[in-house]
Amino acid sequence: MSETNGDKESKPLIYVDQAKISDLRGNMQSDFRTKKAKPQDSAEPELQEEAEHKEEKIEQVKREFGVYDAMMEIEKEITGLRKITEEYVPEKAPVEKMEHPEQIEQENEKPVKRKRKKVEKKESSRDIISRLSNHQGFPKPLCEAVINGEKLRFHVLGMRGESVKIKRGNHIRFVGLPDIIDAKIIEESK
């Protein structure tokens, strides 16, 4: 690599230093290499140490936020309440229960439930109109209601917000939902 320029030798600016590797390759079909498994015993102490460390942190946080103090106060209040309530709770004598076995049997029996009569709910005009507006199929059911003081028969075609689209005869018009009073379904479509 060295060249001579007259009297001086020139040296290269960059040297590439490589290790000389001999070409020793084994038979790859006969050599198998696997990773050695770590013994399980070494993993368990690490997990135990982590668990203990977490528990220590939890205990420290509990102490910092006063969880144990609050628990002690609650226990004191509970014991105080028990002392107070024990004074007022009358003692039950087992003799009284033996004297009145008929009363115990009556208490154990369930009261007979009465069947309620089905009361027909009167649907509001709003419910009837909204149900008719969602009605699928043709012909639409005929409805009767008081609109602006007049008793009219009509078909409900649709509803958008507070506006109801009705068809009366060959005329279609829009009516405000609050203006419809006492809506009834006269003829159901079959």
C-alpha cells in the first residue's frame, strides 16, 4: 500500500483493519444449537421479590393516605353503636314462641295474592298519533280527533317534530301536534 513519491513514502489515509478468519465451517446439517433454558427456581424468587416490593409500596401508600387511621375510626364507631343498640334491644324469651305455635304458622304462610283486573290505559293523543305515523302498510288506519275545535276524520301520513301530516279526503295538510285533542282510531287496516 505504500507508494513512493520520490524520496517520501505515502501512507493511506484510512486503514481497514479486519480480523483474519479462517474458513472453518462445520457441517450445518449435523450441528444444532439451542438456547439453554433458565432454571425455574431463579425466576420464582424474582417474582416473589417483585410481589413483595409491590406490597410494600401499597402499604406505604396506605400509611401515607391514612387508610389505617380511617379503619380504626370506623371500628371505634361500630363498637360504640353496638354498645348503644345492645342497651335498647329487648331479650327474646324462647318460652313465648312455644306458647303461641298458631301465630308462627300464620306468619309463615304467604298471603294469597289477588288477581288485578286489567285496567285499559287510555293512550294520549300524542302516543296515538306517533304510533299511526309509524304505521307501515296501506291503507292507513282512519283516525278521529278534535282539531282546532272541529271534529275531523283523517289518515295520519307522517310526523316530523311537532308537525303532523294528515290526509282528509283528497287534501293533505300539516297540523300542529298540540292542536290535536282526543285522538281515537276508528278503523284499523287489515
